[in-house]
Amino acid sequence: MSEAGGRGCGSPVPQRAPWSLVAATAAICLVSATSVWTVGAEPMSREEKQKLGNQVLEMFDHAYGNYMEHAYPADELMPLTCRGRVRGQEPSRGDVDDALGKFSLTLIDSLDTLVVLNKTKEFEDAVRKVLRDVNLDNDVVVSVFETNIRVLGGLLGGHSLAIMLKEKGEYMQWYNDELLQMAKQLGYKLLPAFNTTSGLPYPRINLKFGIRKPEARTGTETDTCTACAGTLILEFAALSRFTGATIFELQVRKIRLKDYERPAQLEYARKALDFLWEKRQRSSNLVGVTINIHTGDWVRKDSGVGAGIDSYYEYLLKAYVLLGDDSFLERFNTHYDAIMRYISQPPLLLDVHIHKPMLNARTWMDALLAFFPGLQVLKGDIRPAIETHEMLYQVIKKHNFLPEAFTTDFRVHWAQHPLRPEFAESTYFLYKATGDPYYLEVGKTLIENLNKYARVPCGFAAMKDVRTGSHEDRMDSFFLAEMFKYLYLLFADKEDIIFDIEDYIFTTEAHLLPLWLSTTNQSISKKNTTSEYTELDDSNFDWTCPNTQILFPNDPLYAQSIREPLKNVVDKSCPRGIIRVEESFRSGAKPPLRARDFMATNPEHLEILKKMGVSLIHLKDGRVQLVQHAIQAASSIDAEDGLRFMQEMIELSSQQQKEQQLPPRAVQIVSHPFFGRVVLTAGPAQFGLDLSKHKETRGFVASSKPYNGCSELTNPEAVMGKIALIQRGQCMFAEKARNIQNAGAIGGIVIDDNEGSSSDTAPLFQMAGDGKDTDDIKIPMLFLFSKEGSIILDAIREYEEVEVLLSDKAKDRAAILKGKMIPSYIINSNPEMENEEQPSSENDSQNQSAEQISSSSQEVDLVDQESSEENSLNSHPESLSPADMDNAASISPSEQTSNPTENHETANLNGECTDLDNQLQEQSETEEDSNPNVSWGKKVQPIDSILADWNEDIEAFEMMEKDEL
């Protein structure tokens, strides 16, 4: 049985049925589904199917023949230069080269493909070449994962079909399990990789020297991907059951599970799976992408169904199919429930954070998730499989191939395409499950695109950029192992294949393992007793093969009805978006609200949000939260507009996070009686005068009218030549800056309108532009939270005239006070502070500051709360869009830094202090003689009191300097 026949027809199977019965029933299901559901589209004639099948055979001959002629015994063919790729003789491609081990990779990976394509003579010749030429004892470091699925799997698949042919009596009569002995040799070479406390294997191993030895050049790695550790069970179990060497599958071990210990028979690969299961995030039941092989800590905590995780899920379900162990199915169902709850946003599959599964981890998808619809077919969940597959097909029709990654609005994110077979795999399984000839047409498109865009004289070349059609000099082994196998099977009838494909299961590399292994050398209990499982919906634990009418409810056009709404999904708007725009133009209605145009203070926009089922919630910390409830939308079309709006918001927030991060700035009050002692941490702006490159701005402050600065100032004479104070809110930062600049202000300070906010407890904003050209803004702009801003406002109320210094860092007071009339004791006080050792260089501090700030992040949530139809987005109001009322990037308070004050030279400072003191004393005496009424202020304090206050301020200032404001 292939995976495609997992579920789908007639009579139910009793619960906990032996797998042999399940396999037999499922095989019948597959035939029934294929024969029944050929309605709904024009069936492809047998002649055309044969023609396309023959075309696949010719394409394989072109690829395989050129490899054998120009590359063998090298691992892979370089089709543009018509030569072989040999490890160490070509420039390194990094981790990609870890699949190459100088063991004729493409030949081994292609063995069972030759039999599937009915090339039995070529298969027999290829096996002889492998036995004669391939060496598995090379001094080369290879990927454990790639070597397992490609080489070990290839040898086992070749052995499976070799013994099948031998039993038929025509070919391979000389064969005596030689491929199996090679597989056993390789299996022993991979075992040292599992020598870790967790049981998770090292990601790499030296074929000759193993792990950790000096000559091995590996064994120091600490991390591996979840798929790398979780995609071993099929090959290792098959090796044990083929050979009877239980060391691969079984080894008596003692492991601690939860709060008790028990003796358990656990194989190397099984222990790795058990460890990953125990390390899943218990509240979400998701696993991360990368894990520490020693501690079990998640290194990358995002979760999806694509690169880094994909085949872990695949092998849980297929391990149940091949080995009949209930625990694997229960684990898969638990994970699958979490995937459909959090990751699946039909037709999209978006990565989330394992600890915050409502929060999307990224806004793009990678090509490896294209296998998932095929896995859903094996699960029996056909509808989402059809939806996701159709979405992927629309992307292919737009770009000819599936880009390595693409965004939620289907733009190219990574433009490469290494001729991956996952989409062809899902196409094959969907055709087997539905019998819908539509999928034959999809396969035909794949064939045409490969021949038109990827075919070169010496084979097929990977696409370097799907947008330009440029090629890369590579033809990976999986192209021959999988692509041609699935395409040929798609168009082949049962009589076209020399054996029954339903008697085998496909590995993740499409190698064939016979299902009879499930009852061979079986020494593991099928009943799981190792873990407790999360209680889920009973539908996730169906142990029956459902009737096809449940999967396809009395409608021969069932699959088409699911695909139809997705036909335009790749266009700029959501499904039916084109129709919606056309209707809008005809009716004169306004087009849907786009995120880039949204303003949180616009009542009309808020009404549109409500219509789309989106709510705006103001949080206490000054942020706002956007939550979408699709069921509350006015119509299904409005719900789709709301979903698109939320996705656009995520894109905008992500874009803002990528914008240049600037270090914090300083606002220093230099007028009486502060004299530079008070330094306020200020947020920078991404527009206007750059204080790190230009001289600081100094001036008296004045409040603008209107205070929000969102319109032309009514008091331009008050702010002329001064630094304007304006309140946050109501409009964009750039608009405020332009208004005060037009009034003649030399700078601006925006004060937060959220009462009580402080840089001590809240992220410090970096003011962003308005998405337009801001080169016209020439004045510096800084941002102060409410607590810091109130210090300036209080000073204005008490002293009327308040002068401040806007700079990239706090300035020393000697420079600030030079030429000013102040008491001498202020200048001469606490010289130790002035000589305090500062960081080695200004650049070091700035670099550190920028690095720390860039690591901060805005909280952006796309939430599925009460149902899978709810979405939420958390952000600061200023981060909602470039056209929002104020734009800002958040900076974590724990990451706030400031450049230290400049290094001071003691001799110069002491000299300046003495001269300045004498000047001030002379000036003071002169002014007192001329005007006896002049004093330092009406509120004169005793000198001891002033000095006491001054010392407190000095201590605080010293502390702030040490903390690097």
C-alpha cells in the first residue's frame, strides 16, 4: 500500500485492528476512490496519459543518461558544465554539500526509480556498478539526515525491488542481498552519531572516523533540526527487520519518562523520536525548528510544516503505517490537531511561535511545505489538502516553478528552485485519492515547465531565479529519485507497472519499503504505554477507513468546488478580489481599505474595520490590538477583506522592524538652575537632522499651538528660533515636524500623551517617517515619554525660560557652562566625576547601542482566539502602518543604551574651571555693583542646602553615566 491509500472507502475497520487488515482495506479504498471519482472534469484519454508517461521516461533518460555519461562516479551532475560534482574539487556551497560523500549519490538515489519506470535491465546494471564502484569508507564529513534518507534509503529501496525481481524469476537471479549488506555497513557507520545524552544524533559524521576523533573534524555541533533527528525511524527499522540486527531498531535502554522509570526496548531512531515528543511545547503541542542535542532546549522556537520540521510529522504517521505502533499515530494526531489549530490558515500554512501559537513567526512560506497536502491525503483530511495544493499551483502558474520561499501575498521571497519534487508528490496522492483528472493536467503543466525552462543539453538545471529564468549548475539526486517517480506514477495505469505499488510505502525520499516488514522480526509492543496524551476531539483518533461519501459528499464536483474559490488567490487581493474590485468600480463604491492607508483616528476607517470583523482595542501601555472575528464580518467578502488587511498589517510591521535602528539621544536641560545636570533619555527619529553627524541643537523651549502640532501653528512667533514642544497623537510624526519647521522652530520634542509612561518601564520609541520622502525635514526631532516630558513642562511653569540641548549624547558641563554666569561652586564641584573613566571609544558605544537596539522587537500578534477564524494583531499605534497617526519602532527598556559622555582631559578641564570661575566672579561683582537688586533668583537657598542637593544630583548623574543613558 502506498500512503495515498491510507483512508477513503467503504467498510469500517475495527478499532485497534491489526495493520495487515488496515492495509488490505486501505488498498481497496484506493482503488475505489480512483475508479469512482473520475467525474467532474474531462477525463484524459489513455492515449494521452501514455504519451505523457512516455515523455516522463524520455526526460528521465535525458537526466540519468547525462549523469552516467558526464558525472559518474561523482555524486551529482553539473548540467551546465557537463561534469561531475566532486566534494572538495568544487567551491564549497556550505551545508548543501553535506549530502555529498563520494559514494555516487545520484546512482544510489535512482535505483528504485529505474524499476518503477520499468527499466529493469538498467537497474541490474546500476546495481552491479554500485557493488563494484561505491566505497562507503571515505574520509568525508556528511549529513546524517541526508545520508540516511538518500543513501541508506536508496540501498534499502534497491534491495526491496531487487528481491522482488528475483522472486519473479527473470531478473536479478544472481543477487544475494549485496545491497542490504552495504546498507548494514552504512548503518553501523551512522550509529556513533547517536552517542549523546539525549539520544538525538549529531547532525554530521565522518564516514571513516566517526565522531569526536581529531581526524573526524566533527562532533562539536550542539544543534540539529527537528526533521534531521526525527526522520530516521523508517530506514533504521527497515534495516533491522531486513537483517535481523536489532541494534538498529532495538536496544535495551532505561530512560526517564515524566516522574517514573521503566525498562524499555528502544531503538536509536525511536529514542530520538521519543525525546522530541517529550520536548514538545505542552500547551501548544508544537515542536520548534532547531533543538540542542545535549540539553534538549529549543534553539529556534518557530514551528511550521516546512523546512526543518516537515518529515518529522511525515515519519510519525508512516512509522505507524509500517510498524503498526499505536503510539506513533497518537502522536501524529496530537501534532496534527495543533497544526490545524494554529499553523493552518487555509489555504496558507504559516509558521508560529511554539510558546505563543497565536503569533505568526513570519509572513512567508517555504517550498518544502508542498509535501503536506500529500500527507493530509494519507491522514484522510482531503479538503485542506485540496485547498493548499491549489494555492501552490496558482503560485507555480505565476512563476513557472515554486520559489524556495514566497510571501503571503505570493511575491517571491527566495527566488531559487532546485527542482524540488514535493509538489509533484502531493499532486500524485491527490489524484489517487480523488481520481480527478484535473490533477493530470497539473502534472502535464509540470512536465511542460521542466522541459521549457529547466532542460539543458546535459540534463536539467536548477533555477537560480524563477523570475528571470536563470539557471544554477546543479541537478540534485532527489530530482531523479522523486520527481520522475511521482510523475510517471501519476500517468501510469496499474498494468504499466511491473509490480503492485500498493504493497510499498514511500519514504521521504520516495524510496520503497515493503509493507510486509510490519510483521517481520517484530519485537516492539504496538500498544503505547510510554506517555500521556492531550485529550483531543475524537475525530482525530478515528481508527476506521471512512466511506468515500464522507470524504466526497455525493458530489462528483467536490474537489472542483473546493478549488474554484482559490483560482485567483495569487492575484493582488484575496479570493474573489478581482470580482470585488470590478463590482466596486461598477457600483461606484470605494475599494477595500488597505493597511498602508489606515489611520486609527479616522472614524470612517474604524467603521470599515468593524464591517470587516476587525476590532480595535486600546491597551494600557499605549499600544493597540487589532483582533479579527471573521464570523462578525458583515459578509464573507468583508471577512476576506479583513483577513487580507490583517496580513498586510503584519507585512508592514515586519517591514518597520527591518528599518534602520538608531541609538537613543539625549535632552539636557542647561538653563538655571539645572546647568546640564538633568539629562533625559530621548527616542530618535528616522528623519530630520542626524544629531550623531551634526553639532547639537541648543535653544529655549516653547509649546506649540495647537499642542498636537497637527496643523499650521497659531503661535509661530512663540516658537520662532526655539525648540517646539508638541504632544504625541492625532497625526504623523513627520507632519508635526513640518508644521513646527514652517513656523521657524529649530528643533522639536514630541512628548508622549500616555500619562505616566516612562523610559524606565516602557519601550523607547524610534520615530519613523510617513512612508514618503522626508528629506524636506531639516530640524532634529526627539521623543520623550510622559514622565521625562513632564520634567521640562514643570520647569517651564516654575522658571518660564528653559533652555535645552538636543544631542546624540550627554555633554560635559564645563563645555555647556562656558561663558555663562553661574556660581563658581557648581563649576568646581566634584571634579572626580569629570575624570571618571569612560568607555574606550565613542564608536564602540554607538556600535553596542545600535546592536542592542536592533535586537529589540515589536510585539505583533496574529491571533486565533475563539476559533480558527479569529485573528489578532498587537502593536503600538505608531507601528500599525506608515500612514498611521504616529509611526514608531519599539526599543526594549532593558536594551536602551546611550553614548557615554566624552572623555575629558583633566588638565584642560581644571584650567577652564579656574578661568571661568574668575570670570564669573568678576562679572558677578560688577553686576552686583551696578544693580544691587540682581540675584540668582528669588528663591535663594542656603549654600549648604544647595550643595546637598547638588551632591545628590551628582550621584544620580554618575549613576546615569555608568548606565550609559
